[in-house]
Amino acid sequence: MPRTLITGGAGFIGSHLCDRFVAEGHDVICMDNFITGRADNVAHLIGNSRFQLIQYDVTNFIHVEGDLDYILHFASPASPIDYLELPIQTLKVGALGTHKALGLAKAKGARLLLASTSEVYGDPKEHPQSETYWGNVNPIGIRGVYDEAKRYAEAMTMAYHRYHGVETRIVRIFNTYGPKMRATDGRVVSNFINQALKGEDITVYGEGNQTRSFQYVDDLVEGVYRLLMSDEVDPVNIGNPDETTILEFAKEIVALTNTTSKIIFEPLPKDDPQVRQPDISKARRILDWEPRVPRSEGLRRTMEYFQAELVNA
Ligand code: UDP
């Protein structure tokens, strides 16, 4: 049985990874300090002999007893309002947490996959963004704590690979949505769906002409799995190239939910990237991967999840 540590395993994406790796027959250790992760996300796995949940902050030395084959380093605040509220923790987990996770990978001879982000491209001057683009990031801006932490994490990962020979993989994740996002995490998908379901105003920031490209979480999980099992050391974009403006997206949510909510406009946060769309030719070529779930279907499943959460609240 492969044994796999997932840091941030109780978070939105981490919890989906726990499900997938348990289903693949791995023994999974889920580590989370619960600052943005939630035990509820993995509650259904408690009692499964293949699954262990440990509350721990991975910015400290990580001790795991026994062998480890894989480490998926997904611990980090990941939504803009979270990393604005937790700037130091965000920097620490990207820097110190990645260092500790790599040290553990080296000690155990495990393969480590780093969760990086499209934010390494910043407010991009190249569109769509391919892995060869170096990015346009403001290091001292409000988003810099996340962007630079992830850029540092990539650099540290490559250093452990080159200097210590650790087997590493880097996934650059583009905007991802789906069940188990926090309703209050401030991201556009969770905000718009919850506003629509509650009949509240839908808050478009700026004029809504900025673009994003949203991928459903199951597609991401498949991409991460394939990348981990591949030989590719350099970063790989995993995202859905289906690009939309935020205003169009708001209208889509209004139609999907049949809501009476009005669309209103609020100030655009500082350094908000104007465009974002992954170039996924590399993932197509080397992983034979591409997104399968269209936005209409993914949003319907996500809406059902939030609807049930509202009923249970
Ligand atoms: N956004 C918005 N209304 C909201 C939340 C976000 O218009 O209630 C915009 C935000 O300014 C950005 C885009 O939606 O342009 C995506 O924001 P999100 O926080 O989901 O992720 P980002 O891609 O910026 O990290």
C-alpha cells in the first residue's frame, strides 16, 4: 500500500484529494491546522482504516512515523480574503511549510508534489499563460504574500530536487470551484452562488470586465493524480481554459439559480489580475489530461452543495 501525506488535507481541494487517494488504495495521512480547513470536510473518512487525521501546523518540524511514498503539499490559505487576513501565516506556510515538507520528503525518500498557483503569473502580460511565462507580480502589494510565498515554494522545491535529488512535481492550479468550498471564503464562485441563493445583491468588483477561467474540482484532482504519477519535474498548469468575464459570470449565476438578486458593482480590490486563462497544451501533451466537466454542470453540483449547506445551517 502506498502511504501518502496530504498537508492541508481538510481544506477544499485537500479533502477531495483525501477521497481520491483513499479510493486509489493509499493509506492517507491528512494534516491540517484548521485555520481555513474544516474537519467536516473529511468527517466521512474518520473510521476508515486507510485514513488518519492529524491536527498540526506544518510550518513546524513535521514528524511522521513509518514510511512515506508521497507528499502532497496543499496547506495554505488560498482565497484572497483569507490571505489578506492571514498574511504572515500565508508567507510562513509557503516558505517554512514547504521547507519542512521537502525535508520530510528527503528523509523518507518520498515524492513531493507542490500545490502552486496561477498567481505566480500575477497580473499577466502574456495571455493565455503558459508555464514558460515568468509572471508580473507586485512583491509588496496585498496579494504579494500569497504570490511570493508560492514563487518561493517553487524555487525551494526545485532546489531540493536539484541539490538533494528529491523527486518533485509542481502543479500550477488555476481558479477551482466545487463542493466543500467555504461559503464565506470570499471567492467569486462561493460569493455569487450564496448571494443568489439568499436573494442578496450579487457583488461584481470593478466593472466586471476582468476575466477568469473556472475549473471543476474533479478535473483538478484528476490532473494532480496524473502529474504525481508522471515523470515531469517542471511546473504544469492545470485549469480549464473556458474564460469568462466576471460580469458574464454573474449573469450566468442569476440564470442558473433563477434568483431575484440584483447585480451591483463594488470597488475592484488592488492588484486584482485583469485576465487569467491557462494554456494547458503541456498537460494535454504529457498527461493526456484535459477538463471534462463543463461549467454549467460543475456549477449545478456546486449550487446543490451550497443549497444543502444553507438548509443545514
Ligand atoms: N470578485 C467579484 N465579486 C466577488 C468576489 C470576487 O467580482 O464577490 C472578482 C474578483 O475581483 C476577481 C474575480 O472575481 O476579479 C475572482 O476572484 P476570486 O477571489 O474568486 O479569485 P482570484 O482569481 O482573484 O484569486
